[in-house]
Amino acid sequence: MVTNDKIVHISTWEIVKLHFFSFAYGLYLIVKRFLKWAWDPTRFFMMQQRDKPPPCLVDNNLGTHSYVKIKSIKFHYVEAGDKDKPLILLLHGFPDCWLSWREQIPCLAEHYRVVAIDLKGFGDSDKPSTKRSYKIEILIEELRQFILSLGVKQCSIIGHDLGGLLGWYLVALHGDMIYKFVIISCPHPNFYWNRMPGDSVFDSKWIHFSRLPFLPEIDALKEDLSIINDTFQHLQLDQTNTGKNYVEAYKYAFSRKEDWTGAINYYRNLPFIRLNTESSEQIYTRTLFIIGNMDPLITIESIVQSSEYVEKFSVKIVSGAQHFPHQQKPDVVNKAILKFFMGTTNIIEKTPSKSIMSSWLGSLSNTVKYSNHMFDTVHKKTSGVVNGLPSKVLYLGQTTS
């Protein structure tokens, strides 16, 4: 069933497969969690009371905290920079909030008006519990209205993970409103769900599990929100108290069951839709992909596939970064973003350069299979820039960094 000329539902067979995977992986994780609970039941249900927000969530050092109601939904956002300058809207990922952009806001605010929003279901924004509230048409219309409520008709977007996914839909459906688009750790919606298998926190097994009712919320709260510890390991490596304070801020933001229901509802809806690339035009919004070369969730193949639907794009590989390059390597990411926004149009590359492609192949720490079609696509879009590559690449072995 087509909901609009650019958004389509997946086939009945694919829906059946998704429900099967939800049941299968759900059963697998339930058994796994049960064994863990049986081994140490006290620790499994341990939960620290968190009634007071950490200072970093509520102070005004990074910007002014404000609220606006869009179609009866309250949105919280943090704003910095001159209101007369071009607007950049920051869309965080999962599980996250506006604080995700703490390293980008001061840097960007020197040159732009910056707004970091708490997406619906996250942070201090409203968290409706019904799954219907998170249908893509509703989400995108609310974001469109939010942009207009800021008194502008056009802005640029930087989106990470889930925020990048919403950014893709915004650009596809309301491209006239988006001047430039920066995507961090997020492929095109049609490839977003092709996550790497393995033991990552939010790998394909957990994504399938998340579509079940009730159980994912309970799982997220186990062991005093150990899921937050696992997601933000890079913050816990901080030898100062700063990283620990941010981890506590995230735990406060996700300390209740209802803090997870809204956020997980995105994953109960969005896997069942795609962008109709057959009938829709290419995306002409100038786009920058930023990915960490050690990302455990995103494949290089998905980035190559995504580029096929974008007319003008650049790619920045962040060495030594995983799924949160804007937090793990903020200086590198900020420099790339500013160059993209402030440079002239001839800086924007049509396709990845040789050095980028070399970085892809040399830095990849996961086994990836490429089809000939993928490389034919890259060759076509690069006008021969990958001539140095073999015509057929079937296997990339693991490498050490």
C-alpha cells in the first residue's frame, strides 16, 4: 500500500519475515536474559533511583533551553548562535537526546544559528506511548512544522543514526526546505536496516527484538541501564568525571519505562516502510556522509548503495571512530562539517576520492562482500576514479588498526 508517491510499505512476504525474526530473536534474547537472571537475580533487576537531572542536561552553557508545541506535542530544544544567521537543525540518534551534540553546538554557533532538538519520545520532549504517533508521515510533518516555527523556510540538517534516518525522509519529501544535509552513521532508509550481525548493542538481533511489545523496555532497564553503559563505552573511557557525568545524564533521560517506549516505537514502525526510489527523483540536496571506520553497525556496502540516490555527495571516513564519531572524534568531525558548510560548491565531491576509497578498504575491520554491481555503480558515479581497484572484489579479510 502506497502512503504517498515517495513512501511505500514493504511487501507482505517481507512483513511476514520481519515478524518471524521478531519472534525468533525475541525468544533467543529472552532465554539469554533468563539465564543471566537465574545466575544473579539481584543484580539483574538492580535500579538506582534518579530523581534529579544532572547539571549538564539543564544548564545554559551550551545554549538556551526552549519549548514549542507542534500539533499538541511539546518539543524541547537547545538553541545557540545568532538568530539572523542560517539555521542548522541537529537530529540525535538512538538512544540519545540533544546532549549528543555538546561538542558541535559551540563550534557551529560561531557561524550559524544552531538548534538541537529532543526528538519526540526522547529527552524532555513529549513521549506519547501509542505506536501510531510514530508513523513516518506524522514524524516528518511535525519536524517540518518545527522548522517553520523557528521563523525560517529553509535550514540545513545534521542527523546521527535515527536522526539521520529522519533527515533522509525530510530531504526526500521536503527537499526545498533543506539546504545541505550531513548524515552521520546512517545509510539511506532502504539500507538502514541491513545492520551488521554480531554482539553490538543494537545489532540486527536487538532491532528485531525491539518490535515485540513490553519486553524491550524491560530489557533496557535491566542491571541499572547497562544498555547505556554498553552504548556509550567511549564516554566511560574518559579518565575525568566528565564522561561519567554524561553517562549519568543519559541514564537519567532513560530511567523510566516510558522513556523507552516512545523511542523504541520508532523501531516498531519504520522497518516496514521504504523510500520509493523507482518513482522518486534523485536527491539533489548537497550531502556529506560521515562514518567511523570501526563502526560495528554500518557496512561500507550500505554507504556505497546510499550514494547511488544522491546527486552530489562527499564522504568523510573518521579513523578510529565507531558509531558515534561526532562524540569520539569531535575535532575531526567539526572540521569536516565546517568545511562542507562554509566551502564553495566546487569543494563538494561528486563521489568518494581515491584516498577515501583506500581508507574504506584499508580500515574496514569487518568481513564484507561486494557485488560487481556495487563497484560498477561506484565506477559510473566516480567517472573512473576507482580504476585502480580490481574489477572484482569478493572478499575483504579482517585487518588490524
